Amino acid sequence: MSSDDKFLEQFETASLPLEEWHHKQHIKVAYLYLRRFPFDAAMARMRAGVKAFNAAKQIPEAIDRGYHETMTQAWMHLVYFTLCEYGPAADAETFYEESPQLQQKKILRFFYTKERFTSPEAKAGFVQPDIIPFPKSKKTFTP
């Protein structure tokens, strides 16, 4: 079993320790799903996976905690764009290390005003960026 397979299994079974569940791990899971599935299927798995992980770790839902639909979809779009433009890497860790733009958690501030991003509507459902749209690649990636 590869390190990517083991990591994804730990996420999907919620055996990954909560203290190891940070931005980097979210990006790696997004990358692994996008490598394996078309965008919509990867998005569905990411959404369900994060919600299940949060529930297993008893993370409370609040406006500033828990699952955030717009954040999840925004990062999926950016990971997909990076994958289309630069291609896959040897593994998820390498992809993350070779993608410094994805390491900056606050990059979503280029796309969303604080008011829109922190709204209850953005947490509950996807809202489009209100500053600039997400980049679109002329290339595609097929898993």
C-alpha cells in the first residue's frame, strides 16, 4: 500500500489523529480524490469525507467551525486548476510541496470579501467569489 493510499484510508476511516488534520492534509485529500475521480465525484467524496471526519472527531458545527461548503469547493477548484496546469506529482506530499500557491491558506481572500466568505450562506452552501472568479485552465485533467 502506498503512502497516499494509507493516508487516504486514515482520513476515510477517521483514524488520522485530529491534531494532524490541517490545511496541508485537506489539500492532499483534495489532490488524491481529483487524481482518482472526475471533478464532481471528487467534490462529492471530499464533502462527505470532511463531514464524516468532523463527526467522528466530534467537531461542533458553528459559524466559525465545522464544515464550510464554500471553502471546500473553493479549494477543490484551486487544486484542480493546479493539477490541470502543472500535472500530477509522484505523490500527494510532492504535489503539495511543489505547489506553494496552495500552501497559503489566506489565498481565498483574493476571491472573496470577508463579509461574503464568513456569511452563513457561504458556510451552508457554495457562493461564487465576489472579487474575482476562480482561474480556469485551458487544459483538462482526466483521472
